[in-house]
Amino acid sequence: MNELEKNPIIISTHNHGKLYFAVGYSKNNKIVRIALPQKSLEEAIDEISKYHPNYKLSDKYNDTANKICQIYHGVNSDIELDQLELDQNNSPSSKTTIKTPFERDVIIEVAKIPYGTVKTYKEIAKSIKSTAYRAVGTAIGNNPFPIVIPCHRVIRSDGKIGGFRGGTPMKVEILKKEGIIIEELKNGSRIIL
DNA sequence: TCACTGGCCACCT
DNA sequence: CAGGTGGCCAGTG
């Protein structure tokens, strides 16, 4: 048990229409986890508390939660990487934010994808000098910072959308809001490059 | 150590 | 284009 384990994280939330957003902060002012939008406040909080059961609610970081909401809705904005806790040694929970160097490399690479553009899982793998395409997908699936780390901008090599923790439809929705043209096919949607 | 499991890829009908 | 198959490779238990 490290010292941080005793300290609760702080969860702030934001509501927009029927969607609830939540963000978890460690004591040293770093984001440790972000929740994809949920249909209720409880669910949004739970998305974070299940990884960090020791938490307190606060409005301290409501502005961040609001910003995450805006990014979700296609506003071209970003949150600096240094606001995120990317060091697995600093995790306030035994369920760490980023578990391995591989995951960290993937997350950092995905962070570089500009607004309104996409990259493939294969390209991400190549960028980090790896051929582990599938592992890249898994790592992105475990991304603790959805929306802020734009995992929705990573698609399959054949142009199809690929998976998303919040469901492929949500991924499609965010991409459309960023201005990406998507054609509907019988067996799923496809990006028009 | 071993057997699985994936937000995948390439190739084949 | 739509399915199916084998092959990858990092994590997990």
C-alpha cells in the first residue's frame, strides 16, 4: 500500500441534457480517470469509482468535466497531456490508470491525432515501432482517459469504424461531430478518407 | 508455463 | 461488398 492509497480521489461531474460526465482527480491534481457519458449521475460516478472506490465528490474540477463534455460534442478543444496521470507508479489505486509502458506509448501516440482526423490501429502500432495491432486495440480499449485521449479517432485499416467501449454508434457520433464523413454500409459504417 | 482473450490485419471465397 | 480463416502480439489468470 503506498501513501496515495489512503487519499481519496476527487470526482467532479457535469450534466448536459440527458448525459452525465465525470472526471476523477488524484490529490496531486492529475486526472486519473474519465468516464464516458452516462444516462445518470450515479452511473457516471460509478464509471470512475469502480476503479477508485475511495473517492469524494467535489465541484472543484467541474470546469474540466464541462470541457470533456464539449470535446465529446465535437468542440475543437483539448486538455494538455501533463494534466493526465500517465505514470503507473503514481496511481492512487491498486487498479492503476496506465499499467504498462506499452499502454502508455499507445496512449501518447493516440493523443497526437489531430481534431477531425483519424489514424488506423496499424498506423499507431507502426508509430511505436510495433506490429502488435491487436494489442494496440486492447490497450486503447483500456484507455482511462476516453474523449480527452481521442481513441474515437482510431479506426480499422479497411476504413471501418472498429470497436469502442461506449459502443460503435457513440464512436460514429463523435466522429461525425468532428466533421468526418461516414458512409453507412450493411455491415457497419465506413470512413470516407 | 500455458491457454485464452481481444476496439486488428491480410487474404481468401 | 460480405463472411470466414489463420496469424499476430501484449495482458491476464
